[in-house]
Amino acid sequence: MEQVILMMLATGVVAVILGIILKRFDVPPIVGYIVSGIILVNIIGSNVEDSHVLDQIAEFGIVFLMFTIGLEMRLENLIQMRKQVFVYGGLQVALSVLFFTLISYFLFSLDIKTSMVIGAALSLSSTAIVLKILNDTNKITNYYGQNSLGILIFQDLAVIPFLLVLTILSSSGSSVSSLLVNIFFSGLVLLIVMIIFGKYFLNHILKLVSKADTHELFIMIVLIIAIGASFLAHYLGFTYSMGAFIGGMLIAETHYKHQVEADLIPFRDLFLALFFVTVGMQIDIQFFISNIMEVFGLTLIIMVFKGLLIFGIMSFFVGKRVAFETSLTISQVGEFSFVVFTLATQNTLLDANIGQLLTLSVIISMVLTPFVLKNIGFITNSILMKKDASSEIINTSKESLKEHIIVCGYGSFGKQILLNLKNDNIEHIAIIDNYEFFENALIHGEKVIFGNPAQKHILEEAGILKAKAVIIALHDIDSIILLSHTIKDINSKVKILAKVTKKSVLPDNIDSEDFVDIYDCTAEMLVERSMK
């Protein structure tokens, strides 16, 4: 026990020091954790038994990762982004698995089971790194950012069938048909138990605990649900991760989703950090030095071919620029591939040396990703040589916008406003937060930005500082008030026009002079008033 505590202490110290150093070079913390594991095993040295204990503790990281992914998998979110998730994401995963499987089987002469494992792992991208950087740089609302998000969501969903296939391939004692029957009935039992629990008990349990008004009790019940769902799945023959994912999806349908997510994220990040440290512990530094050219060569081949595949798929649906930016964003291999490689190696589906080579290549691709994303505009302009205006997130240049009208919303009322502005030859731009509406506006040649108009950087992209007026074509009074405050915080002189059911619903601190009653309001009236 003492040795394990000392090992965890050393792990924490090394990880923190490396994290601080690498942060200065914009290298993601995940890389620091992996390097920490390499240092602990190859330089400081560690006991194999202690490392095994850490492996067991670190498995909670994957459990909590899948639990929080399940929290985000609400049906309404999937419906809203169905094209990006199921069309773009489905094609990317299916074709990537097929491509890398065939390459492994025919070019590298690996057996079909090993090839399928490699194909599945290499089709995945790094959700943790990509989404963090896109959020930090405010690119998540960009056209390519939304495409990347949709594809990453589908990849997260695809992890579940990948783990199932891995279970089937690993089972040598029974026939595939009997195994499939067992999986089907076990899965049915798991779903029935979880759905009954989620529908009839979960909300009441969370409500009862929250009424106790003791925060640690709420955290405890969340941990019980996450770990309990994982144990039930494992007992029925599935992975811990699958149970955690289903548990997360059930909580996503309750009123406590956001609180659960907030409480669980610290645990997830802590255990995930430990998981990546244990990944680093499995890396043989001598192997890396001896095969350094093969590692970098394989990394380049994987990223280039994966990027070209994604570019080819996306080019059928969007312009070349957006397709290229999307391919650059998710051309790396993701953190969940480590789980696949580890399980495959433990079940003798993957040779240890091939596993080492692939793991090292994944790490290098993840290290390169932040530098690629920070310079994505420069890389795209350098290779494509010119911008593809028809598929840009903004269909005009914000530098050229002056004394223009900003329209927030693209419903039937917003469309009528834009039509009147166009007919009167008034310079304008629209901000749209519905992806389907955005694509429709692009098709009709509108000058548009995709994003939430209540976010300051989106308004700045629309040239709010030089705008003559903002027309809010939204129906919800709370959204109108929130947006009005945001606009005035940036440019207190700009005129704001909106329609409301009754002016009396506006708070005292909102100037209602340019807010018009819905029954007296027409699109033409708002356009006329915006030019006064």
C-alpha cells in the first residue's frame, strides 16, 4: 500500500511539473500525462505490481469519460445535428474503418482480426483535444467547427459497437453465433433494467437526494449511479464503459443533467489523467529510439490518408475550404484508440510491437494537433491559395462592413426582413444559430455568420462596432433581453429594434423606444426604422 501511495505521489508531481512546462508551448496536458508515465517507468523506475494497481484505478477514467459522453447524447441534440452526426460522421467512420482495415490486411499482411482492430482504432479522432482547442479559440461555432463536432459525436457513439466487436473477436472458446445470441439477450436485459430504473426511479432518487441540500450526498449518488451502471454491464458480460455510457444517457433526460455533469467533471479529469499516465507506462523508450523513423513515418501516413479521406467525403457536401479545414481538424487519432490497443494486446489480437508502434504514432499525432489547429487558417490559405467564399462561415468580409444592419434570426420573419433589406440595397448581415437555417441562407446567397448572437465574439465578427442598427428577429422575450444587454455592452450607441408581445414585459433598464408591439409590427416597418 505504501508503495502505491508513493507511486501516485510521484505520478502527480511529475505530471504537474510537465503540465506547466508543456502549457507554455501549447501542448495539451494529455501529452504531459503520457510523458509522465514514460518518465516514471523508464527513468525513475516502478514496480510492476504497483503499475497494475494504477491500471485498475485509471480504468475509472474511461468509465467517467463514457458517462459524461452519455450525458451529452440527448436525443434532441442528435436530431438537431443529424446531418453532421449521422451523414458526415457515419461516412467518415465507415470509410475510415474499411480503408485502414484493407491497408493493414493487404499492404502489411496482418490477419483480418488484427486489421479490423487497427481500422476501428484509427478511425477515431481526439474529442478531448479538438473540442478543447475549438472552444478556447472560439472556433466551435465556425462552419468547420460544427462539422468536426458532429463527426466527433458519431465517433463517440461508434465506440460502443467497436467494444462489442472487440469482445466478439477476443472470444475463442465459443462460436460467434452463440456469442451473438448471448450478447443480444444480455444487452436486452441491461437495457430493460436501465430503462425501467431511469424512467420510474432515477428522477425521484435524484430529487430526494437534492432535497437533503447536502452537496456531498448528491455527488455520492452520482458516483453510485455511474459505477453501479458500469458494474451491471460488466456482470452481464459487457465492458464497464458501456454501462457508464447508458447511465449517462439516462441522467441526460432528467432535470439534473447539468448539475451531475458539473459534479462529475473533476473526477473524470483526474482519473483520465491517471489513465494517460498508465498509457505512458506501457511505452518502451528504447523501442521508440530504435524505431523513431518508423513511428514518424507511420504518423505521417495515418494523418495524411485520414485527412484526404475526410476531405473527399466533405467535398461532396460543402466547399473545398470548409472540407479542408474539417479534415485538418480531425486528421489525428484519438485517446480512445489507446483503450482499443490495450484491450486488443491483452487479448492477443494485437502483437505487442505493433501495439507499441501504433500507440507512439497516435501520441505524435496528438502532439501535432494543437499546432495544426492554431495555424489552420494559414495552412488552408497556403495550400488552397485562395478563399472559397461560397462556403465560408461568413459570406462577406467584416472589414468591409460599415453602417450596416445586423439581423439576428432566420425564421419566416427574419427571412422577410432580409428580403426587404436586399430589395432596398441596404448593406446587411445575418447571424443564425440554427444549422439547417444557416445552410439554407448560404444556398440563397445571404451574407451570414453561424453562431449564437448573444456571444460577444460572434457580434464582433458581424461588425457590431460599425453597425448602424441591429434587428432582433426572435420571438422569445428572454432571448431578446439577453441579446439587447450583450449588444449594448459592446456598442452602447447602436440602435436595437425588435418585436415584443407587449412593451410592458420589458424591464426598466431596457430602452423600449425601438421595441414595437407585435400586432403593429411588420418586417418593412423594422427596416424603415433601422435606417432613421
